[in-house]
Amino acid sequence: MSGMGVFAAAVIGILAGWIADLILAGRHSLFIKLLIGVIGSFIGAFVASRVELRPAGFLGEIVVSSVGAVLFLAVLGLIRRPA
């Protein structure tokens, strides 16, 4: 992966994590938002491939990654919820 590819992936990860954090009213650090966004990118890409959706461009990648990050945080919230 080229240097620009790593940079673009980091930017998409941070943006996706930040968007998910805003939607679910979280208060995570920038590093945690990056991790959430990266995990969300994988989840979003997996879901998008299953429904045969191909995101177009940078904005499409951010949307797919953000949806995946929201799904990740929602499931994590259900798991961590006290009984």
C-alpha cells in the first residue's frame, strides 16, 4: 500500500469513527475514533459486498465506513450493557 493509501485510509477511519461517535453520542479519543473507523470500514465493506453495493469515491467510502462503525458501536454497546 502506498503512503497516500495509508494516509487516505487513516483519514477515512478518523472521519468514520468521528461520525459514528457523533451519531451515538460517544466521547472517545481521536485514537479510539480511528480504531472504531477502521473496524467500521471492514464491517461496512463486508456488508456492502453482501448486498452488492459498490461505494463510489471518497464520500462513498466514508458513508460505508461510517455505517459499519455505527453498527460496530451499537453491537459493542449491547454487549457491554449491564444486565
